[in-house]
Amino acid sequence: MGILDFVRDVGHQLFDTDSEAAHNIKQHLEIKTSGLSDLEVEFDDGVATIKGNASNQATKDLAIAIAGNVKGVERVDADGLAVPPPPPEAPEPEPAAEYYEIVSGDTLGSIAKRFYGKASAYMKIYEANKDIIENPDRIYPGQKIIIPKD
């Protein structure tokens, strides 16, 4: 997965100046995400570059979403965030996550209905994004979330 675009003016406010951005984003990732090692974060003009190792594809996808939902981040480049290859006898690797950008009028219930056919499945989306969404009743346009595979 190359560079993923996000909305720069929405998300968690973690830094006031670009000079503190990389350190604060790295700290935020270390707190919110387990399964990352040798983590390095760079920040330049709205682009957060994440390098290191992720224990699996789901961890990498979550790290991208968390970094991208930081106010001031317009793009996340995670090409340098390595995921170990599966062993030869392992089943197919997990598919990359599907991201969804919240638009005005969305609720987790309406998003669940669109992807799963029933609004009551909204907790599945919330559980997959609880490190991004603090309250399932408070989502905002421009926020990108992960839609778990059914």
C-alpha cells in the first residue's frame, strides 16, 4: 500500500508545530497500537512517513489509520512499515483493510447497513476503530475508518 490520503484539517490535535509532529505521532502510535517495533516517524509538510515493523497487516492498517486521523496529517506513507511474509504453509495473507471516509450525515449504523446489510453491526466497525473513534456517537466528516472484512 503506497501513500494514503487523509483530510488535513480534521482529527486529533497532537502538535502545534511541524517540528514536534514526528515525535508526537510516534508516541501516539506507540500508545494506541501494539505490534509495532523499530518504529520511526518523519513528518514533512503534512506527510507522515512511518517506518519499522508491524506484526501483521491488520496492525499496519491500524497504524496508518491512527496516524492519518491526526490533525495536520494529509498523507501517510507506510511503504517503510514492513509486514513479515507468511510462512509457506500458511493460508492466504489477510487482505489489506478497506478504508471509508466519513461524510456528513453518516452514522456508524448507516455505514454498517451499507457494508453488512444491517445497522446493528455498527459495533463491529466501532471495535475495529476504537483507537480512532473515542465515542461511537461522535464521528466526523473527513475521518477515515477501517471497515473490517465480514
